Amino acid sequence: MTSPLNVPATQARWSPRLWGTLLVLCAAMFLDALDVSMVGVALPSIATDLDLSTSTLQWIVSGYILGYGGLLLLGGRAADLLGRRRVFLIALAVFAVASLLGGLVDSGPLLIASRFIKGLSAAFTAPAGLSIITTTFQEGPQRNRALAIYTTCAATGFSMGLVLSGLLTELSWRWTMLLPAPVALLALIAGIKLIPHSERDNTHRGYDLPGAVTGTAAMLLLVFTVVQAPEVGWTSARTLLSFLLTALLLASFVIIERRSANPLVRLGVLRSGPQVRAQLGAMAFFGSYVSFQFIVTQYMQSLLGWSALQTALAFLPAGVLVALSSTKIGDLVDRFGTPKVIVTGFALLVAGYALFLRVDLHPRYAAVILPSMLLLGAACALVFPSLNIQATNGVDDDEQGMVSGLLNTSIQVGGAIFLAVVTAVITAGGGAEGASSPQAVLDHYRPGLAVVTGIAVVGLLITLPGLRRRAAAPQPSRVVATSAGVPTAEKVVVRD
């Protein structure tokens, strides 16, 4: 299945409509990433205004993660089977309505419900949007360029969410919830006019309902268990039983997928080394960065006494560097290949985290904080687009949604798992909250920073084997004549 706007590899310039389609998809991804990071700074104001306990407040963040991470596999396959355009636009409309409700509610449970619905809708827009790009732009330089711009918008949205939340919370926390609504509405209107129609997959023999039920239940329970484990205890009966049930659901899911005529996830895609490295690399990359941001935000506000806006501005150099490099990453991938770019990015990630281990109770911005942020910004610019390119290369059009769902699931589950692990390390032995002095608080943070650095090192080691695999040199797309005599590009897929 191909899009009416499918871009031949030989086409150097994109039409205005093609740019418009890409911008709509970028806007949706920007909003998804923005919503993940923007709520953090507003939590204290929300707790005061709605009189929420700490455990209830946690679910304002966790509710979004639960809906997002738990339903991504289903969202990715739904895009393949029901039509990418249809799934994307419906989910974007739900996202806009949920954003509006989130800014108007007056109770904690309703706010948590709106956050869960937003996460659920993002679980459908993210894989649908990515698969629209990968089926509109042919594999090679054109797709690499489009994916670099698209993923840069996600990284920029995540970074800018902190800055915007710092500004908007000064007015009211409700503005942090309401802001995505008009942007999503404008993107929806533009998307109706610009996003090309995609065919439904009419070749499948029924829907994999057992796989959808067990896979979604397994992901929901896994994210829920990991999010709750630091609070109820990693070795508590509740946590252990939840992990056991998750393992049973995952085992059932694998058995069902192996026997299904039309599986939710075709397990054969995971036989590819580059695919596995992309999925595991995404877990390590996002998990380490989310955990780092969590620690650093607490360090700057609790120990250095910085305001929410000052903290947000400290992260700004990383976001600016990512935004400025958006159009260049595709060229780097074309020249050096994804393995080299990913390994270089992970090396910079490790260096940035390791440098931040030197922080103390005095804000050494120019010597430690700024260089760390610049290293992390360069790492994000290199790693995130390259992982997306590597995961979607060599995949048939009718499985792009599935692979996109897998990649986004890896990102969200990695973020949830590693943040929970780092939180457990920080709170071990009484935690930072029970520390008697600022130096004791910092001493509790340092092991967490060391674990973050270690996660990045693991990510680097996972991606290193890609350098040893010498794939055949890519062949240029050949122009052939169709039966109608119209030249078209013949897609030559190079598989590792």
C-alpha cells in the first residue's frame, strides 16, 4: 500500500502539500512529547489547588504513561488495518477534547481520567503518524530527512515542555493542560485537508483479538506495576504477583502471535539484528534521559533554590541544539549509516551524564551544567532520529504501523522502568526526602546519576555490534516504466 503523495527517491524538492502533511504530523508528535514533560513543573500548584495527596498526584503523570505505553502495540496495528489517516485524525480529535477537559475539571480523579485518555489517544497518533511518514517517503535520503525533522520535533517538544510549563504555571496550572487543545484542533483541521488517504489492509484474515487483549493487558499491567513498585515495594507480594501475571500474559501473547494468521505483532521482525538494537537502544536512551531530567529538576529546585523557570531555562540549550540540527541529521545518516551515528550519539550521552556527576552544592553552570546540556543535546539530535530510521528501514508498508508501535512501546516502557529503578535507588535507605542536610540530599542523588550513566553505557554496548556488520552498499532507486508509461521509482530494499 502506498500513499498518493509517495515521494520517489529521485525527487529532490517537496511540494507545499507534502510539507504541510509533514508539519501536521510533526505538530501531533510535538504535542505528545510536550505533554509528557510539561505537567511536571505544574504538579505542586495542582496539588495545592485540588487538595491532592502525593500518591494521587503521582497518577497525573502515571495515568498518561499508562495509557500511552499500554496501548501502543494496539495503536500501531490499528493504523495498518483500519487506515493510517483515519486512526490518526480520530485519535487527534480525542486528544484535543481530553486536553480541554483536563484544563476545566475540578477534581483529582477527573484530571487523572483526562490524562489517561490523552495518553490513550497519543498511543494511536504516534505510530499512525510515523507510519504515514514511512509510507509517504520512500526509504533512503528522502525518508531519512523527513524522519529527522519529525523526531526532532518530538525531542524539541520534550525540551520546550519544561520552559512552557514554567511560564504558564506562573499564570495557572490549568493553562498547561489547555494549551495543547487549540494546537491539536488546528492540526486536526489541517490534517483533514492535507493528510493523504491510505488504503485499509483488506488482505488480512480477521483481527487478532486474543493477541490484542493479552498484549494490551500485559503492557498495561507492566507499566502499572513498575510505576507503583517504588511506593508499595519491589519485593512486596503485590509487586511480585503483578510481575508474575505480566510474565504469564506476555507468554500467552507470544504463543498467540506465533499461531495467529494475522498477528498483532509479527515476531519475525525481531529476528533482525538492527531492529532489536533499535528497540533496546530506544529503551536505554529514553529511560536514561527521563531519569536524568527527574533528578536534575529536583537538584536545581531543591538544592540550588532555582525557580521552575530557571530550571527550565537550564535545559533550553539542549533543546535549541536539537532544533537547529533537525535538517542535518538525515545527511549524516545518508553518509555514515545509522550504526555509526547512533554509537556516536550514545558516546556523547555517556559523556554528558558522566560530566554531570561533578555537580556539588554550588551552581557551576559554565563549567559543568552547560557543557553537560550541550553534550546531551547533541546526543539527542543524533540518536533519536537514527533509531527511528533504523527501526523502519527494510519494513514493508503494511507493517510500518506495527514497527512504529513497537518502537514507541520500547520508548515508553523503557522510560517507565528505568525511572522507577532510579527512583528506587535514590529512596533506598530513607531517600533524599529524609536526609538531614543539603549535602546528604546530594549524596542520595549521586547513586541515581551513576545508574543513569550506567544505563547509557549499556545502550552504547548494545549498539556497538552494529558497527561490525557490513551491509551491502545501498543501490540507488531505479526508474522503471509502469504499464501506463509513467516513470516511477522502483524501491530497492537493502536488508541487514
